[in-house]
Amino acid sequence: MKCQFCERTCDLTKGRSFCGMYMEENGRVKERFPDQWCTYTPSRIESVPFYHAYPGARSMIIGTAGCNFRCRYCSNGFIACKDPADLQEVMYTLPADRLVAMAKKMGCHNIVFNVNEPAVSLPSLERVKYYARKEEIPMGCLTNGYTTESATRLMMEIFSFVHIGLKGFSNAFYHEFVGIPDMAPILRNIRMFAQTCHVEIASPVIEDVNDHELFDIARFIHDIRPDIPWHVFRLLPEHHMKESLYPNIDRMDQALETSRKLLPYIYFHNFVGSRWVNTLCPDCGHTVIKRFSLGCSGDRLDEFLAPGNTCPECGTPIPILGTRVAWNEKQSVSWEAVS
Amino acid sequence: MSLAVIDAREWQNRFDLETGQPRKSDTPGVEMAAGVLSRHPYPGDVDEQANQWVTDTALDLISHYDPDLVCLSYVQQFFSDRHFKHPETERERLFAAAMAEANRFVDLSGFTPVIVGTGDMIPLAGDMDLSGLDGLAVSSNWSARYCGIHGPSPRDMDFLNSLDTLERIVPKQEWIDLFQAAQPDLEILQDPRLMPDFLAVAREGQAFKTMGTTLRKPVHIPANNFQVPVVTPLGIINDLREIKPLIREHLSTHKIALILVEGVGESFFPESRRLVQNGVDWFCYEPGDAFYLTLSTGRHQPFAYPAGFRFFDKDADAVKFPFSGYMDMILGHTLALNFPGKSIAVGNRSMFMHMAFGVDISIECFARNLFNQGCMAVVHRDDK
């Protein structure tokens, strides 16, 4: 009995899955901790970071526990890399209908799964999708992309906007820093997601480790679609890399120079005060979206200067899912209104 | 216009503090602050060297700016005790080390100290999960005792009233009246519509689990510190609000350092300490914005950022001070705002110092949820 959610395809007859979130029961794969969430918090969509989806929107951030990766630098290792069984006392029990009602109560425009890997909680998320769709609340996620083809298709049904981590461009990097043998499924899945979902891609850059792979990543993205936004994250030394050096910002900026010729929407951030977070019109260079960068999970919209999702100077279309959303377009509502 | 210098290690950028827009400035004060920042990379909130960073950075800044008033916060021991389980001996070492670091600053600087503890920490005994309410429960990362209840249903009130771990449920107006009686010119600085209909108050040792609370479950939380320790040779005080006038009274004759040591109770203070009132009746200030602002302004400030208010319904599109965390206004009446002498602040309570004390120049860490992003200097003025 093999789990078919991620490419580890764990043999569940031998026990629980690698992520700790699935088990076998009566010949079926079963979630060990359904409807258990580690957070439900309103946050700016730019903080996820989605830069080209519903700019300015109020997202309800959710997550569960566990991950199918073991990234040495994981910023959320205290949730993602621990045994989910040990974390249940910090979880919230919220059935899908109540979770969606919570999003409405808090005036959220969409729901984004972003603390850990959504593939470890797909049955719960499928239930959330059912109620979210009834309320016309779109769903998005951050994923490492290491899912089976069938799970990827399921995610494409659940999520309309997806932020995929492409952490390096060699099996050697993925083996040493992430703990998987082969990155090919991730590349396959990025291509699949890009067919029907809004896609943004993020790559952490570790100086002298994977910075030489940046151009390969850029070329891969370009070959799918050059207008896919690419977020290059300066490594924040955490978890098992706490003693590592912070990558030098100027050198990493220079390392991206050739990639900028291939991709018009490259953002270099994950550090406070970054000046590479604005969107420029690829044709005339006019600044069409201004943002503040506050470092990890803190970015925010400053000014949206692209009415109708086009450059006001030259009319070039800017690829954006949805339109600019005012933060207070929906205020939080009372329980009577959602019950 | 105030200017922020962000230092993300080996890389700096300068911004207008209020608008967040990049701004060029090379005044001597800005250059000096930028130099201090680059010489003192922040080790991280729970790093053993984080408090030493406060002392060393402050001494460096003093050597270049020669201030008359210094405001410091030492918080490493609070973060460490809050998030990590240490043996009791290690806990005591952490708190004693924080006091020793504060004293090292006093010895090396020669400033006359006013050292204020925020009171003891105690083990988290349990938490109340209020995510199942029909209404909305809102708490925050750094609050254990208070939680806002918005729009509760009758079923919610029945549930809340059944909780043995809840000390009381206070209607909004009763909470306001409590402080109005103690501070007739009380200011409510947020939109009252965003305040909770009821304030839920946990029994000592208990905390809330709601929207807004941390993913990192605390190990220790503040005790109900209705009194907090203060030690100073400047005079006798009985209330947190009396510290500001005491300092202002002596600034013409003394160089003074106001030093906060968070999470530290009276047993770590010298015998000459006094216990001063910290709050009103059943409401005690937890370490956080209300404590800092009450200390700095000499007035009760529970409603600058009220516990449990619906912060997410503020108009985020109009928010100012993007580098100041959830603080979005500079209060009047702060300790150093109209002080004609020179003043500085240094601390490792992120993004508080430059908003709380009204000093000319501040340097603080820029860490969020323990993630170390670097440091920030704010130059409010350098014309003295």
C-alpha cells in the first residue's frame, strides 16, 4: 500500500508516511490528523509572497504540520520538520465549513496554505475547496512541487494560484540540502501547474552553493513562459544552517544580471529593505507596482500603478491574476452573517 | 522627517520612516548611525550575545553622539525563556546575566541608572482554544493574559463563562471606565469600533489560543505582575507612570539611562529596589507596547494598541511607518520628545525603541518572530 500524494510514495504497510501525516486503514490512504490547522491568520498576499495575484488582497493564511522535505535551512522547521503527532496540542480543530466561515468572518478575500507543504493535507484541503468555492473564495498555496502526477492534478483543482519552490537546479543540491534524490518530478509539476494555474516560482540562493544554478533556473522558467514571476530569496540562515553566513546581497544581485535578460519579473528579496521588489513594465521600464520588503513573510503592497493591469505609460499588459483588491474591500463580519 | 537606515548585513539602505520610500541622506548624524550599525551586526534574539550587543552598540553610539539620556532594552532572556525549556538553574543564569549586562553598561558609561524589570515569568499551565467561537477571538503573539472577544453569540458567552481558566470577562466600556477613573485624560488612539466587545482575562499561568497567537507555543509566560521592580538612586516612586517625571526632573544635573530588562522579577534586583504599581486594579501590563508607552509617556496607555483589537480591519492600504511593526503612530508626551538635550535608544525588542521613547537616534534589531533580519537605526533628528 503506497501513498500516492508525493513522490516519496511511502509504503504505508510499514507504518506512517515520511511526512507523518498519512497512514493506511482498510486498504486506503487516510489522513492521521484531518481538519487540524496550525494557524488561521489574515495577512497581506504580498507577504506569502504572491506579487502577481490579487495585489493588496487580505489572505487567510493556513497551514498544518509536517513536510515531505527536510530542507537544511527550513524557516518553519519548528512546524514542518517535527513529528506532527507531537504538534497536535498547538493545532486548531476546524472542519472545512468552519474554516471557510472564519475566512469570511475576518474579511479575507482568499485562502492561502503556506506554512508547510500542502501535499501532506490534501484530503482536508479538498474539503476546504468545496466550501470555499461555494463562497467564491479562491485558494492558493506554496508548494515544493514534489507531488505525484495524480496529486498535482488534484492540487490544480483545489488551487487557482500556486507558488512553487524550485530550490536549485541539480540533483546534487536537492540531495544534499533537501533530502530527495531526483528533482525531475518538480520540473514536470511546474510545467503542469503552469497550464491551468497562476504560477510564481521561488528559489532560495545560498552563496557558493547554488548561486551558480540561478541562470539554469531562469532558462527553465523562460522555456515554460517568460512572464512567470521568479522570487529569488536570500537565504535566511535557520534550522540546521543557523551558523551559515548570510549571502552577500550585492554579489547575489550581480549573479542575477544575466537572468534578467531572460525574465522580466525577477524579484530578489527575503531581506528587509530590498530594492528589488517593485514591478517594472518590461517594455518601457515604468514602475507599475511598488512594494515594501520587510523580509521573511512581511512584504506588502505600497502602490498599484497599473489600472486594468496595464502599464499606464505604454499600455503593455502586466500579467496579474485578478485585479487590485483594497484591503478593506470586505470588512470582517458578525457570526450571524456567516452562520 | 525621520530617516531609517536598514542594515541587512554588509548592505544598507535608507528610507523615510513614515512613508517607507527610499531616501538619500548623508548628514553627519545619519552617517554616524550607519557606521555604528555596520560595526554591530545583530546576533539574533535568543543568541547568548544579544544583550551584549545592546551594551556594545549603546557605548559605541554614546562615544560618537554624547547623549544626556539613554533608553535601553535587554530582552534576550525574555525571548529565550518564553520559547525554550531551560533547567531552573539556567533560567536563573539567564536573568542574572541580563542584569549583569545592564550593570556593565552602567559601569562603563557612568550614566545614572533607572532599571526597570517587567516582572517574573512562570510556566505556561494551559491554554484556552477559542477558535470554535461563533464570534471572533483575537489575541496577539506577545499577550498571554488578554484576548478580545468580538460579536459573541449567546452560546459563546455560555462557553466562556464555563471556563475555570478564565479569570473574568470584561465588557468594553467597563475596561475603558477602569482606566478613565485612573487617568482622566485617557486617550483611545485606535478606532473604538475595532475594540473587542469583551476583554477575556486569563487566570495566571493560562494563555489563549486564537487567531493571532504564535505558532511557537510558549514555555513560560509573564506572571500577573501587578507590581514590577525598579532600582534607581534618583528618588522614590510608587507607580510606573512616575518614572518619566523623575527622569525629566533630574536630567539637568545627571546623565541618565532608563534600562528595561524584560522578564526579570524582583529577586534579581538589588536590595535597594522598589516595587511599583504596574497597571490598574485587575489589569496589569504585560511586557509589550502598553508597558513601554506607559513608562515613556507617564500616562496609562492600554488603548494605544488595545489588547484583542481587530488590527486586521484597519485600513492597511493607508498604513504609515511600514518598518515599525504594528506601531503606526508616534505618540506625544514620550520621554525624550521635547527634551532639549541629546537622547538615544538601543534595544533588542524589535521595532519598539524608535516609536516608544521619542529619542533623537535609536538603534534596534530588526527581527520578526525570532527571524533575524538585521538592524535598523532611526534618526529622528540630528540638529542638536
